[in-house]
Amino acid sequence: MAAPKRTTKIYTSRWHLIITIFFIVLPFVFLLAFSGFTEVATGRLFGDLFISSYRLLAAYIISVVLAWVFAVLFYKGKKADVALPIFDVLQSFPTFAILPLATLFWGPSNFTVIFFLVVTVIWPILFSIISSLKLIKRDWEEAVAVAGLGGFNYIKYFLLPVTVPGLITGTIIGLGEGWEALVATEMIAKTEHGLGNFFQSFSLNPNITAFGILGLLILIFSVNKLIWLPLLEWSHREMEE
């Protein structure tokens, strides 16, 4: 009789899950209190946060897909000798230098913001996935060859599990840079809605600005500490098994 498959849980206990939910809700409770204290319209505050989060999420999804495909295609061999230096140069390119020109052509649109967020977020994810792929052990590849994995099964049962730790590590770094780039891009592009527009509108009010920055930091900390880090630990445990 085959042994039951062991599953690895992201949250190790019920209290772990409860504390996680608490800290995820905390930023929104803070924002509600912030709205009441500063008399900023709750609808506008959450509306700007939602729009900016949507832009960042769209850019993140695009970045993950492109980064994973590029990493798998160019992480080794002669292709890597050509592609990786190009990626490195593109990563170092000062994208904000051309943002005013892009805004002139595309206007203060979602496309402009998402495009520049992709250019910011993709590189940490790409190079983290490449690092994971370069750590593949020879005996793993031999086991894959013996098992005869190919096509979709090769991707599902080998490439995806191997690249998940790098993907999550790159996500933590990329989204951290993405939040910073998001606000700056929305300010420079002068979008009608979003956190950039919010901070710009209240730039002369130090109290609103300070509490707004604090709320954003709490949100970023909560998401990283209680979602991405547990996922990272889970992915490493899965790899060990």
C-alpha cells in the first residue's frame, strides 16, 4: 500500500493564521482611522489605494510571466552568454529619464504607469529565478531524464517547483521597489487617480503626508511579513522534501 502523500502547510498553526489575518486587516483599520482623523474622504482614500494596487498587480503579473519565460529560455548555454549581459544593461538603464517622453506620447494613462512598473519589477524576479535555475543539481536532471518527463509535465513537476523560491524572493524585492516606483511614476505622469495623485494633492499638509506614508509602510510590511515570507519558507520546505 502506497504511503499517503505528505503536504506542507504554509501556516503552521491556527494562531499563525489568525495573527496573519489580523495584520492583513490592520492596514485597512489604520486607513479608516487615518481618514477620520484627517477628514480625508474615505472613498477617495480607498479608491486611490485600489487603483494603485490594480496597476501594481497588473504590472506584477506581466513581470512574472515575462521573467519566468526569459529565465527558462536564457539561463544557461550560449544563449545565456548573450542574453544575460543585455538583461544586466537593461536593468541598469535609468527608466525614469524617459518617463516624461513616454507620458507625452501615451498620456497619464494606466498603460504608462504599468509599463514603467514592469520595467522596475521584472529585473529582481528575472535574476532571482535565474539564480534558482543555476542551482539545479545534476542528479535532479538525471532523475528527470530517467522519469522521462517532457513537455507540460516537465514544466509542472520540475521547472515550476525549482523556480518558486527564486520567484518569491524576487517578488519580495521587486514589489518593494514597485511601490516606490508606483508613487513616483504616478506623480511624474500626473495621473488623475492613485497614491501619487493623493500624495501630490496633500503635499502641503505634513500630517496627511506623514500618516499616508505610515499607512503605506504598514501595508507593505504586513503583506511581505505575513504572506510572502511564509510562502518563501513553504517553498524551501517543499524543495527539501
